Amino acid sequence: THTFTIAIDGPAGAGKGTLARRLADHYRLNLLDTGLTYRAVAHKLLELGLPLDNVSAAETAARQVDLSNLDRTVLSAHAVGEAASKVAVIPTVRRILVEKQRAFAKAPPGAVLDGRDIGTVVCPDADIKLYVTASAEVRARRRLAEIESMGGSADFATILADIERRDERDMGRASSPLKPAADAHLLDTSEMAIEAAFLAAMAIVDEVF
Ligand code: C5P
């Protein structure tokens, strides 16, 4: 039986997470933020005090990842995201996590998955592929606003530099680099509020759903 799959890829801070959640709600599909799986591996190594390039420990942590038990609150820390992009360069870690992500996608009634390599590697046969981007400046401004709304403070230039470094690591790695699938619909949210981005995505999905 056919399960419906929506693949959403793009750089950090482009709005894929919110978009994925809105689409999963609207079309009543399961939802997986695949970034959390890489974050879970990184978090485990940080917790054990092990270096992020310890391949065998990272593989063991990847095998232990339980998709039904990913704690977003614990894993959302900025430092964990940075560390995740370091373990994400290890091909065997990717292979282990991708296998779990594919199994998740196959479960009825289907799913929305968001990440960096969903349309290119995890679900190359997805019914819909979206590549969500925004300029690095816009993403840095949104991140700053988010930090300030939670009562924190940060420096714009530092955030922008962080974002650019993470983009470079995600787009430049040899194993499954971030890039749009050939058949992905591009959605640039630089000048778009989330509601407008959701409506644009819905129009694309409604053509085939
Ligand atoms: O999206 P999020 O910021 O949670 O992802 C953290 C890191 O995990 C990314 O910077 C990226 O290096 C890695 N990642 C990945 N492939 C995915 C999802 C995330 O390599 N499908």
C-alpha cells in the first residue's frame, strides 16, 4: 500500500521545522525532525565526554537512537546542534540513522520528514519534495529574535558567523551534502512570513495529495 511522503530539506533556520509541523497537522501525517536523530548522537557523546570524531562510539550511539523517544527540549541546545553537524559527517552514522528514518517514513499513513538529505537520500521517491531556504542574514535575524523572545541576548554578527559556518559544513561534506533534489520545489522564505510559506507549500502538496 502506498504511504504519502513529504520531504523537506534546507539549511538551519529557514523555517523547515515549523513548516513540517504545519503540513503534518494539516494532512494528518506522522512527523519526523531528522535533525533530532543527529542531535541525539551528539548529545550522547557530549554526555560521555567523548570526542565527536570517535567513530565507534558514535556508531553505538546511533544504533541506540529511539525515534519514539527523542527529547526536543534536551536536544534543542545550540551547542548540541553544532556538535550534531560534526557527527553528521561520519558516513556509518548516517547509514544507521537513515535506515531508521526510512522505516519511519514507510509506516502508514505516511510522514513529513525534515532535514538536509531527505529528498536526495532518505526518501528519493517522496511524493513531494520541498527545499526551503532564506538568506543567511534573514535566518540570523530570526534566530536573534527567537533568543530575545526567550529573554536571552546575543550578538548578530556572532549568530551570522555561526550560521555561515554550519551551512559550509552541511553543504561541503562528502557524505550526503545539503543540496536541493533535482525534482524539489524551491521555497525561499526570506521575504515570507510562516503563514505565507505554509500556504505556498499547501498549494504544491494539494496538486498531488
Ligand atoms: O536541523 P538541525 O539543526 O536540528 O540539525 C542539526 C545538524 O544535523 C545539521 O546541522 C546537520 O549537520 C545534521 N543533519 C543532517 N542530516 C539531516 C538532519 C540534520 O546531516 N537529515
